[in-house]
Amino acid sequence: MMKRLVIGILFTMVVMTGAVAQRFQISSPSGITKLRVENNEQLVYSFSYKGKGVIAPSSLGISFSRPSVSLHHFSIIKIDSITTDETWAPVWGEVKQIRNRYKELSLTLKSSQEILVKVIFRVFDDGLGFRYEFPEQSSLKHFVVSDELTQFKVTGDHKTFWIPGDYDSNEYPYNTTRLSKVDAIAASNAEPDIAVKSPIGPSAVQTPLMMKSQDGLYINIHEAALLNYPAMNLVLDKLSYTFTSQLVPDAVGNKAYLQTPAKTPWRTIIVSDKATEILSSKLILNLNEPTKLEDTSWIKPQKFVGMWWEMHVGKANWDLASKKHGANTENVKHYIDFASRFGFDGVLVEGWNQGWEDWFGNWKEDVFDFITPYPDYDLNYLSQYANEKGLRLIMHHETSGSVTNYERWMDKAFQFMNDHNITTVKTGYVGKIIPRGEHHDSQWMINHYNRVIQKAATYKIMVDAHEPVRPTGLHRTFPNYLASEAARGSEFNNAPALGITPEHTTILPFTRLMGGPMDFTPGLFHFKLNQFEPSRTTEVRTTLAKQLALFITMYSPLQMAADLPENYEKHLDAFQFIVDVPVDWDDTKIIEAEPGDYLTIARKQKNKNNWFVGAITDENERVLNLSFNFLDAGKKYHAVIYRDAENADWNTNPEAYVIEKKTITSKTKLKILLAKSGGCAISIVDSAH
Ligand code: NOJ
Ligand code: CA
């Protein structure tokens, strides 16, 4: 017997040997993707793109330790379906307007234990989002999640860009292997500077996870709107290519403490047959809630320099007792002068507050108070001096993992920032989270990161978090959350072993950046990092032109020009690109991309008819064939091209660059050589302005 009911979805009931299997099918608004759900012994979903399998039938479910139940056998009590098509404007971003268009299928289910659960699916042309909801009900009030049973079974031995599963760190180099070769322990062992090894096991990986199938599909799995819940790792069964979610536990092994009504984050699958469309997908942002902030006028994208890299490369130190304390009044004044000369918005100062003698490894709870400057740092004078010069200091709050201490000080610390007219804070969570040993990506810490962002908003403070959980698009809801680290950033150029590989920045946009902007800190102009300590062997593995291009290819509304003023002074002609490049955009065109290989992006400056292009390549040199058809037809533009010289090479000749000025139109086509780990940056100014 077969019955069909059409409620914007295709609904089929099939009676098979006595049991009733209910099947649903729903296509995306343009019919490009298709979701199938089947409820039989188990609730199962599958997903396809242009008729090709993306997710093979995979089970859904969740289990609790209190009450002790496993919810995976359901009867369907209600089916709803809606279509949404709306356009919204982000406070800042890569584009001016974002279209949110999907069909939603909402199933209200009753488990065999009489617990109500909803599963909401949103089917987009570029992917799928789904989440579990637990409505208010007499049979479930407070509950403890022990495991989410969500699976993602992919359809083959895909090429995969992955980092090991972890509860605390995401600062890994990427591995590129087939799924059958994922081996997280071996890969992390290859990297001696990583303290935390995957505690989950050899086939656990983190999201955003990027894959490419043999039949040419690009598939990205991640999550959206991670609130009041732990982050998700994925454990792979290599025989069936099935990932099962593995939530980050708390200090005693529980996953999430919830109270009805409650909902999980969205599980996201972004798919396309074009790599460029993965990068332009707005699915994760669309699954996040709009901001509730009424006044967002104080939230400003920014470019900054900082008293920072000189400590990482050994010129200075954070602590006063070291006798080379970097954050002294004179030195910071020098940074302010430099920043003001070139029109930067801010100067980050690390090591300004007392406690750095003792900050790492001792697990002291009260090492910092966030309001007491070192005696050689005249904060009153410097914050005023910065304001007079038209910019602001950026405050640094390293918590050294002592999060309860930070929560106790937070109000005073933010008030202290208000008193000094400082509107941006860089937070940090280096080391073990004390006192209870929570994991960085646990529910407890997720709530902490989000509380900091919301509390900061009440003081009109913007946040850049280091060592937090990987982002999940929450900057739509909390637009003062400008950026975060949450991956291996440029500071790892100074790490032994792999450091930042030439391909790293061609992978990050497909992985870490899918969830939100990164404070990567590009713009290094000095490549052998033994400038101050001759015994150092670390080096930056790019050309100088590629460092410029990263300002475009690594999207962030908060961009640091990371190098020392004296290193910029040696190349002021190239530095001009960093001076000119904006940090907020009306439009973005992903011109060409292949994860692990290359990436070219053009972006249109906010409220101006100027464009900026960045192109990068991995360890292989390439010829970039760039056509400028994104420009207005019939207009003339002044282009300044910053490219690798013919003899440039990251290893032997990173500083060899050429700067060319040209008049171009939408018909111009250029052939540009990208050196090994090289790049090209172009500023294009409408000549009518
Ligand atoms: C790690 C951060 O990523 C880095 O930027 C900072 O300088 C150090 N911690 C010290 O807080
Ligand atoms: Ca870090």
C-alpha cells in the first residue's frame, strides 16, 4: 500500500512486513538539493545534490544520562513545512545583503519513552541544516545529554582536509588524506609543539571538515549557532565512511545540562560542485538568529598594529622581570605614532598588566586582575595620546585559563576599558581551564565565551577571542564578536616543525573560516625569524606579496598588520597596500579556488566603487589568468599590482616583489605569475573618484 500526501513535501507511507515506514522528501527552493527522511526502526536522513549522493542514509538520535534514556525510536505526531525567502543586511561583512532562502520540514516526534522531540530540517540550494528541539513537557524538565547520536555517512573515500579531534585545541596544521587514511594520533604526533594530543582517538576529526568526492562534489560539515551546548567532533568509521558526532564533555564527563525548552546547535552540510560556492555560502550565517542589538553604530571593523610580534620573535617580553618589557610607555608611544602616520584604527598592547611573571604553567587562579598596569606603562597618558592621534588602544585580557577569575573581574575590567576610551578587547585562554579542568570546547566554556561577548556589548566593547571554540556564525547574532583565533594562526610561523605550511592559508577558508572571521594576523615582511635571537631557525613560508594577498583571502573585519614598524619601514612601497586595504565590504567575488592549492578573491570596498584582489598559491608556482569582468563596464580604474618578482620564491627569495601601476577596465585580462607560496594583491580605484 502506498499513500501520498502533499504538504509542500512528498510524504509516503510504506507498509513493509507489518511495520510502517514513513518517508518524506523535500527539495531545496530551486530543486538543486534534496532531503529524504525515513522513520522506521530508526529515524534516518539522506541528502543529495543535483542527483548525486552527499549523505547516504544516516541515523539521528540523542541519549541522556539523566533521565537515562536513548532517544532513537520515534513515532511521528506532527509534520510542518514552511518556505522562507528573505534578505537581510549584516552589520559588517563580505557582502552588503544576504539572501536566506530555504524550505523547512519540522517533525514533532514522540520517543518510545514518551519524550517529545522535534527535528527541524532546513533545505537550502547550497546545503542542509538540522537541529533537535526539546519542547516544554511534563515528561522532561532538566536533563543531561550523554551523547548525540547524529551520523553523517558520506558516499565514498573522499579527499579530506582535516585536523585531529580535540576537546581543547584547534591550532593544528591540516592533513590532506582520503577518509580511509585519517589517523589523528599519528598526525598530531608529527608536530612536537602541540601539547594537546587528540584525546578522542585516531579517527576523530574536528569541524568545519572539508571533503571532495571523486565525482566532484565539495562537501563541508560543521555546525551553526553553538549556544549552551558543547562543540561537536566527528568520529569516523573508516569502513563505512560514517561520521558520528562526539560532543565535548565537561570536567566529569557529561556533555550538556539542559532544561526544556531547549535546542541543539544546527548541524550543517554545505555542498556544491564548485569550490568557489562553498566559500560564498551564507548557510551558516543564515541559520543564526538576527542580532537583538538595537544600536550597532559603535561596532566598527578595524585595522590595527600592535606591540605583539616583537615578543613572539624575542625582541621584547610580556613580563617586567624579564628586563625587556615591551609594553613600556616609550615603546607603545612609538607604535601609536606609527599607527597614526598610516591611518590605522588601533594599537594592541600585550603585557601591559601585572601578572605576566607567573602567567603560564602554574595554574594560579588569581594571576591577573585586568586593571593594574605595570609601573612602566602609563595607560592614562597613552590612551589619551592615542585618542589625540585619532585612534585607540586595543586592550589585552589574557585569562591564562583562569576563567572563574576572569568572570569575577569582567565588569570592573570592562568599566576600566570604558574609563580609558578603549573599545576593543583581545581575550586569551592559554593553557588548562582552571579551577575545574573544563575543556575549552565544553558547554561550560561555550557559555563563558558567549557571556563575555554579551557582557562586552553592554559596555559597547568589541571582542577578538584567542584560544576559543571554533566559530559557528554567531557574529550575526553578536556583531561585536568581530573575530577570533580558533585555528593555527600566523603566530605559528614562529613555531618549530611544520609552522605555517605554504598550503595552510589555501585550506583555512574552506575549514575554520566557514564559521566566522579569523584574527590570523597577516602582513609579515621579515621572513627569517632570527632577527633578535640568532639561534632561531623558524621562518615565514610565503613571499611578501602573498602576505599582502592574505588581507583579502583571509576575511576578517579585524585585521592586524602583524610585523614590527621597523620591518615595514624597509618596504613602505609594499606597505601601501596594507594602508589602503579596507576591512568592510559591499561585495565579494570568489574568482577561483581549490582547497589546498590556490585561491583568488575580489572584494568591493564598502560604500565605494573600489575593488581589492588577493590571490595566493600553495608550494607550487602558478600562472594566474585574471579577468576583471567584475568591474563596471565602460569605466576606467587605476590599478596598483603588487606581485611576486620573476625570481621570487618563499624559500630562497621571499622579499622579491614588483609593483606596477596600470589603467584597467572590465575588459582587461592579465597573466600574473605567482611564485612558490606566492601571491598577488591588487588595489583598484575608480578613476572618477
Ligand atoms: C596566544 C595568543 O594567540 C597570542 O596572540 C598571544 O600573544 C599569547 N597567547 C599571549 O597571550
Ligand atoms: Ca594561540
